[in-house]
Amino acid sequence: MTDTHSTVEGHPEGAASAHGAGGHPSPKEYVRIGVVLAVITALEVATYYVQDQLKGALIPVLFAAAIVKFAIVVLWFMHLKFDSKTYARLFLMGLALAVTLYIVVLLCFRVFLN
């Protein structure tokens, strides 16, 4: 008798076998992803300190970095890369809504006119 809680879509071996060998990241990959996120964060901080040289590109640069970090966190740490495409569509719709709202708020405060 098999335990129904340890099966994933008919795979009695558990969740790891449902994704194939090496489906989920190893701890070493998580550290690597964490380092990438730290580097992107350091670049964001450095971008703020050199904003005089960017001539109005500060917000788009930081916005792009935030989207990249969001994608990395959602894909790897939330395991969306290994789940159903329906979940990916839901997150993309949420991201599109957040981006739209953020741009509308920035336009209301006339940030892009400076």
C-alpha cells in the first residue's frame, strides 16, 4: 500500500522523480543564485550613487533590475520553473498588473517629465 501524500501524478517515488533527475536545484545552485541576487542588489545600490551620470535613466535601470530579481526569485526559490505553466501565467499577469500600476503612479507624479 502506497502513501497518497508522497505521490506526485502517479510517481510513487515522490516529487523529485516527477521532474526527472536533477529537476530541482541543488544547495550549491541556491547559493549561486543568492550570489547573483546579491550582485544585482549591489549594482542597484551603485546605480543610485552614480545617478548624476545616468541623466534620468535611474528609474528604468532600477525597474529593470527589480523585474530580473523578481523573475529569478519566482523561477528558482518558488520553484515556478518546475511547476505547471498555469502558475507561470498567473505570475506573469500579476507582474504585468504591478508594472502597469507602477507606471501609472509614476506618471501621476510626473516623474518622467523631470
